[in-house]
Amino acid sequence: MKNKTMIRFSLMIFALILLCGSAAFAQKTACQKKTDNQIVLEIYKAIKVKYARQINHINVIFKDGEVTLQGWVTLETVKMKIEGYAARNKCVKKVVNQLSVGKRLDCDKNTKECGGICIGLNEPCNVCLVDPNAKGCN
């Protein structure tokens, strides 16, 4: 009787491992089929539900499973909520939150304007994906 119980238990564990492995594979495959811009747009869509007025001063960059949030927001709680929206995306492995609290627009010769913020010269201005008429979008 103990042998049958052990066999059943082992089979259940094996089935559970297979199920978890296939779910992780399916998620990885789905993320691999998406472009970085598609994932960025998904994150902007999540942010826009509650913080549409702040979209023009938030730059979202996605690369190799990592999201970088640049720009500024009005409150510390907003900063943390936006980080949470980015982290909830299934394709995101890590979030680097560089958002500051309080308006900032101090572009220098090493930066360029992107919506209502300044970003590095070599960084993409993804604000343009959600608002092609924002400053810095041509």
C-alpha cells in the first residue's frame, strides 16, 4: 500500500513539474514574439489608466527583460505605483526606477528633450510612441 501511495505522490509531483515548466516556456515564448516597443506600449497603457496626465514626462525603455523608467512624477506614491505597473508586465524581469519627484527639465548638451523631460542623446524617446506630437518627436 505504501508503494502505491509513493508512486501516486511521485506522479503528482512529476505532473506539477511538467505543468510549471510548460507554463514558463509558454510565457517565455510569448514574450519572445513581442517587440520591445510592444512591451513599452503595454506598460504605457497600464500607466495611462490612472496617470494619463503624467505620460508625457515618463520615458519607458525596455530591453532584455529590463524596464527603465525615466522622467518625473508629482508624488512619491505615484512613482511607486508606476513602478508597480511596469513590474506587473509578464515580460518584465527587472524595473529600474529613475523617476524623480517634482518637475525637472534641465536639458544640457549631453541630453535631448523627450516630451516634458530630458534624456541621454543615445536613449530612445518612447514618449513618442504614445504622443507623436510631444516635444522631441519628429
